Amino acid sequence: MAQRAPRRSGASRPTSREGRRPRARDEEGILPVLAKAVRQVEAAAQRGPVRPGARTAYQVVALLVREERARVKTDPEVSEAERSAVLTRLDGIATILAKTAARDTSLLALLAEDATVSSAALSLKEDMLRAAGREVEPEEEPEPDETAAAPAAPQRIVPPTVIARQLANPFLAPDYSAVPPRPTTNRLGGWELLTPLFRAFESGGDATCMPLPEDPDLPMGMRGLHLMRHQAQLVAAAAEGHRTFLLADEPGLGKTAQALLAAEAADAFPLLVAVPNVVKANWAREAELWTPRRTSTVVHGNGETVDGFADIVIVNYEILDRHVGWLGEHGFQGMVVDEAHFIKNKTSQRSRHVLELSERIRSRRLNPLLMALTGTPLINDIEDFRAIWQFLGWIDDTKPRMTLMAALEENGLTPADHGFYKAARTSVIDLGIVRRRKVDVAADIPSRRIADLPVELDDEAGRSIRAAEQELARRLVARYESALATRKVSVVVDGIDHDLVRRVAEWEREDGGSDKTGDNVFTVMRRIGQAKAGLAADYAAQLARNVGKVVFFAKHIDVMDEAEQTFARRGIGYSSIRGDQTPKARKVAIDAFLTDPEVSVVVCSLTAAGVGLNLQVASNVVLAELSWTSAEQTQAIDRVHRIGQTEPVTAWRIIAAQTIDPRIAQLIDDKAGLAARALDGSDEEVGSSADVQLEALVTLLTKALEKRQAAAPATEVPAAADVLEVPEVTEA
């Protein structure tokens, strides 16, 4: 009989709840309760469609995993080893949740932040907490106040410049110039048609793309940008009068440019663009590139900086609630919804706002330009597209609208007829469904390209980063001014002494690693990477749901940790390749990504996974942090872009706007050369990492001096060549 190992001396079992260590939760506490519940849900999903009781349990387990993770990460009484052990077990539970959702993707709606938590779910949550030995304090209901006013409506904002525009244009006359065709028969009047329409897509069929002009013009785009043929086809369709599009091209095929140029072709301005927060800055940049004659404005927070007279208004879903009022009265001629699968849950707040806005736009203009952009294939979970079709005006809550009904009547068939489903599917597609894959338009796009995705860091971390950059710039200016003060021979320098700027940057780079100098260019870039981690992971999760496997690269462990936690919360299966793994663990992680359909993302260290791997099962790469050299970046992309890859590869480089990040990206590109980096795949190193660091410091110092000089006249200063010595500067 096996003997029980003796307990080590000094390791006494705690006798009170307060003294119990988290490691004792292997057999008690919340973790075993969650583990048991998630296994029961997993087993239920394996038997068939998940029933309501199991769905409730699934949602409650997910809620408790989130709460427990947040509690453990912030509990000062938990040691690092204990915290790591608990988080590992929570990750295991989250992985089972993700695998279960892969069997029944309707469960993903329960993970949304705005998902409804039923009273049954709240009751089950209390039961689980009691089973874990935790006391559940019932919420105290406030005594009714008969004198209290009714609950306040959601805060509604009207920015000052919007009011100014309304006063300048007091009469926004409705436009009813284009009347949709009316059905000439009423053969389908007594039929329920929405369910048959959705079923027509579930069974698959021909390619999901409306007829497009075969030979569109391929004009030179603005600022030397060229339209690709597949992009020009959609723009030509808009120019010919088509006004509703469900644009479902795969990521990397330029849906943003197509939407903007379609609006230009349709003269659909002012244009409203509703997007996720992670791509808001990218839309502003693309609008400037493709429609430079149009002004664009981005709505932040309460809209204090909104330009009410702009042609393009970009707003993220999260703040629609406070702006939906004035947006509905603004007189938009068109509306674009990016990542349109975000509105598939019609009960969510953002979906209700989007549908309200489209309805109000149609009430003023009968034939506005309405575009829903998403890379999600239409043949999966077609019911999820009910809200999108309603946004486009193809259906309402219960039946097809006039245009679609006229097309169905024209087919001369009813749901009882054999050919109805194929004909109905074609009728819906002809309303404006456009779906192209990378392999379908491979001749249009390079075999490998890098797409920069700017994101905004508008939280506390972003403000801290910008403050750190300013402090670094102040230190550089102090060094520059100190160097000027040590010169012996005075000469007149017209403006900034750029030779001295470069020498000051070199001094900073040489001793910038010293902790007495505060934040240096390395620590600033690391902080930027940490702040971008969640946004980069969110975008990778969107890609994973849209097109399948994604490779996620980061430089630092904490960025990888944040990304993995985001994937777990989103129900995305992932594996991880790190430098501290054993060869066996590394092989298991790689094989899981290559062969397991439930593992959608592999989170890779740039240094540990940048070479020696073949990950060509994916065609999309997310670069969450910038490299200091182009070779490191190229090596990472080449894990996917290599011999045997059958699809064009897109590397999405996440760039933090309004920081030094864009300048670093530009420097890397300038040093490498566009052709070597994006066309021929050369690994030749053009310039070193030290060059990029030096030029970044030169940029910071030059910009700071330009700001100072703008408010002061030129002064008599010594030449850079006369500097004899530079005293040590320790404070700005």
C-alpha cells in the first residue's frame, strides 16, 4: 500500500477561514465548484444543443471566473506563487468554456459585456457562492420614495458645433426621389418568410456575391493610391445607383476604402460611421487618405471636440447612447457600420441604437447609402444577420420590406415550391451581399503586406505615456541648453542646431539605461506596448472569429499575459509559445495551433518564436508591439509567409496614435526600404536598432525645440563644433 508523504515541518494546516491559504482551494472554495459546473455544461454541449438550464450555468461560470480573476489579481494577501496557481486553474476553466462555445457558438452572446443576466442566473450564482463557503449578502432594496422623480433617461449630449450646424441649416427637407418598387402580386401575403429566407443560406449554394460591374475603371486614387479591381467593382456599383451593401470581404481586402469611395460615388454626405473603439483612429486616417476633399471628425466622450460641419462623423458603439439623439437629427445621407457582427444581438443596447439611427436616416431619405462591413462568413449562423438585414432596410421585425418582397413575388414561387430557397437566396444576394476571399482576388493584392492599424490610448495609461514622453523631451531639451551654455565662441545659429540635436540624442542613448534618468526610449516603448495589449488582442479576436487562425506576436511577457486573458474572456481558444517553455511544451503548443480547430490564436514571443517555426496554417499576423529592427519584424511575419502558403498574408501592425509609436514605425520602414520589407521578403538589415533609437530621440528633441522656438525669436548661440564638454544633466 502506498504511504502518504509526511507533511513538511513548519507547514501547519490553518484552522480559521482568515488564515487559509489559496492553495487549499484545490478541494474547497469557488474553484472546484466552477470546475464541476463547467464540466457539466461541457457534457451537455456534447450531447446536442445546449438547453436553457445549461446556458444559464455557462453564463454564471463565466461571470464568476471573471470576478475571481479580478479579485485574485488585486488581493494583496495572495502571494505571487498562489496567485499564479489560481490564475492557471481559472485559465483551464476558461479554456473549457471556449471549447464549449465552439460547439454551440450561440453561447458567445452570453459572454458579451451587455448580455442580460436573468433572475435564474443570479439565483444560481448565489447558490454557487454558498456552495463555495462564501456568504452572500442580499442587496438591500431602497424604500420607495413617492416624491422621487422617475428614473432619468440616458444622458444625451448635443455638442456645441452640432447646434451651430443645426442653426445654419434649420430646414433639412426629406428626400423621396427614389421610390422602391412595389410588388405587383400578393402571392406571398399569407406566408411567414423570414425563416425560409434564413434557411436558404444555411444550406449553402452558389458564391455569396451580387453581380458587380465586370470592367470597372481603375482610376488612380487620391495621393497616388491605387484602387484594386475588386475594390473598383463595388465603387462602380455604387456609382450606378446601388445603395445597400453587406460587404463581407475577408480582412485585408480594403473594406474601409471601398466604403469611403462608395460614399463619394453616391454623394452620401454627411456620412455616419459607427465602429468598434479599436478601429476608430484607423477610420479617421483612411478617410484622410481616400477622401481628402472631405472633412472628417471623430466623436470622443461627450463630443467636446466634434466638428458639427464635417462630412464624415466617426463614432464608436460604446458612446452611441449619449449621442444617438443628435445623430438621428443630423441629416445624414448614408451610414456605415463596421464590424457589423457586433450588432447581431438585437436586444443589446448598441444594436438598438444602430437600428434606430438607420430607421431615422431612411425616414428622411428614402434611398440612403447603407453599408454593413464584416468579415464573418454568411453561411454560418445566418440568424445572427437578422439585425444587419434590418439595418440595411431589407426586412423589419416580422417580414421582408418592399424591395425584397417585390423581388420574391417576381420569382413566382412560395416556400412550398421546390425552387423557392435557391431563388430567394439569389434575391437577397442581389440586394447587395458582396463576399470575396483573399484567394479569389489574389492577383489584386501582394502576396504579403503590412497594414498599420492606429489605436487611441485615451485612458489613464495613455495619459501617463504622453506625460513620460514629455518628461523625456524636457530632459533632452535641458541637455541641449546645457550644451549651449558651455560653448566658448559665439556665432549666430539660424534656428535649431541640428548637429547638436543629434549629439544630444547620442548622449541620451548611451546613458539612457541609467535609472537616474527616469523613463528612456526603451521604457516608454514598453509602456506603450502594455497599453496596446488589450486593444491588439481585441482585434486579433475579431480576426479569429472572421477568418480563422491568427498569429499574435509581442515582445514582452506582460503583453502576452494580457492578450491571453483577453482571449479567455472572449471565449477564443489559444496556445502560447514562450522562451521559458520546455521543448515538449513548445511542441504541444505548436501542434495545438496547427491541428486543433478550437485553437484559433497562437500567442508568440518575438524573440522565442520569431525563427524556426512554420505557422502557415494562418494567413493573418497581429504585431502588438513594434520591433527595433525590420529583420525581427520580417522574421515574425515569415513564420506565416513561407513556401507552401496558399493565401496572401496580412500583418496587422498595431500603432498607438499620438505617441512616439508612429514615428518608430516610420523609421523602421525607412531603414528597411519598402520593397525589401513588403514585396520581395528580404531579410537584409538596412540600418541597426541603434539607428532607430537615435532617430526617435532626435524626433522628440526636435519637436520640443520647435515648440519652444515658435514662441521666441532666434538667439545668438555657439556652434555645435565648439562644444568642449557636456556636463551631466540629472534633472529636467
